[in-house]
Amino acid sequence: MRPRHFGVRVHNQTKSTPGFTLYSPSWGKQTLLINMEGDVVHEWSLPATPGGYARLLSNGNLIMTTTTKGGPPIRGGAGGGLIREVDWDNNVVMEHRDDWQHHDFHKLPNGNILYACWEMMPDDAVNKVRGGIPGSELPEGIMGDYIKEVTPEGDVVWEWHIHSDMDIEKYELHPLCTRGIFAWCNTVFPLENGDVMISLRQINLVAIIDRKTKKFKWERRDDNWGHQHDCKMLSNGNIMLFANGMNTTHPHPHSRVIEFDPKTNKIIWEYKDNPCTYFYSHHISGAERLDSGNTLICEGSFGRFFEVTPNKEIVWEFVNPIFGKTFFGEDANWVFRAFRYSEDSREIQGRLSL
């Protein structure tokens, strides 16, 4: 897709879900809240470019990650470092710095922060890594994922290390992936019972970590997901994810949003475009099931987010008009994720009206 028009491109007032959409342009230093017409109705300034995204909390504050200097040898597409909570007027409420933090994070009901970070793996773990492009390790070795739960004061109360809590040798890297990182966690989704669902991009795996044993109590690998993002448990018990569709067996790369039953792995609902190649983001991206039953989809590579009905009709569509230079030196309007909040939600707290 090559966007020729930016801002709101579709708005079916009868079928779309009224509310405000929050997003952080990947190469800007702001988080924007827009109405259904695409007008910016509120804005927060960021201390640096986003380390992925920001979201509103139930107390009405904004929590974000932004990039910091230092940290791992490579940053990846959503390297962060600073987790900060601010109020509606951008006053700092809480912050935690970890230069190796990346991609995803959540503030838990108890006030703690759950997030993904990287660390250099010990040699014995490096020797267990199979697959990937031969000789593509970093000069420093191989980075591995590390998940932390910390208190607002920064004390670690729970942790999970990929090099010690996972049987690395059982999970071969995709043959087109570099061996610099194993296995590239892009989602940490806390479940109500304390367990954590994760998405490991480079091995096309979604798994649930048992909080007590730190072992997988459920897992599914599907190479046709193509480096999936944003797995989450829906209120009906199904799992939804953004299947990016990169390096799959399908002859034409394309993305899908998939909802499936984790007990049977049967697909319950799926969105893809027709022709399928009209919808494709090889990295970042996500999807959110709205209270109306519609789904808000973020096609991150093109800065496009759109709302579809259960019957897959596009009823609202917006393309981010803000471009910036990527770490490759190219212009892009990427958006990692987008979120919709209703006018009467706890997050908006009646501050705005449609």
C-alpha cells in the first residue's frame, strides 16, 4: 500500500465505534489523541522518540516508553529504556529507567511494571541456539530476552530469563533470521491469574509462562504467522494476534489478524484483505478488540490504523501524516500500536466530548 491521502480516509458514523484514538508516531516526540475526524484533541510531549508506544491508564494518566542512550549493542525496532507515567498535563508521576528495556510493558493492578528487556546470554546458552543465518552473531555474542516485574521504586519482584527458564535447543530460529538475538520478545501480556503470555518473533511462538514454575504451560508455534506481534487474551478466552506474514510459505507476503481458540487452535475469526497483498506490515503492528465487537487494527509499517466490523467491513480508517527519519536514514510514518477510548471511559474521564 502506498498512501496517497493522510488523516481520516473512511468514517462510517453508523457502524464505527465512537471514541478517541491514541498513537505515538515512531519518529516523533509526541503522543497524540485524535477524534473520529482525525483532529488532535490532546497531545503529550515525550523526552525522546517512543520506545514503541504509549497507552492511557484507568486513572487517566499516560504511561509510555521512550528511547535512552546506552544499553544493548543493537536496539531493534522498539528499543526503549525509560518507562514514564505522566498525568493529563504531562507532569511526571513515576518513572523507571532500564536501558535494555524494549518493545512491551504493562502497569499491573498492584502498581508494579512488567516489561521485556534484553541481556547478553552466557556461553553455555549461546551454544544451544540452533538455526538462523550462520555467522550472524553479534561481536559481543547473542542477546536473549529477559522479563521483569519491578515495583515503582525499581525493585525486581519477579523475573524470567530465556537462557535459563526455556529449553533453547528445542526452538530453532527461522532460517532467515540473524543469530544476534534469541528469540526477540515483542509482547508481554499479563493474565489475570499472574501468568504472562509472550510473543517470540524470531521463532514464531506464542506461549504462556506459569508464574510459579516459570515454564510454559501452553504454547503454539506457527511459522505461517510470519513474526507475529501483539498477542492477547480476549474476554471470551480466545487469543488474538497480528500475524505479520513475513517469510512464510505463502507465495505473496500479507498480514492477517487472527482470533483462535487456544484449546483447539481453531481459527474463530480472521481479517485479511482482498487481494491479500493490500494489507501487509512486515514488522511492528497490532490489533485491539473494541467493546462494540469491532476490531481496531494498526498496520504499523504504513502508519495506517483502521476499524473493521465482525463482517470485515472497514468503517473507519486513518493514516498517520507525521514522517521522520528511521535508524536507516529513510522517511517513514510508522506506528507501533494504536488504542481507542470511549468518551465515557475511565481513561478519558469526561475530559473530552465527541
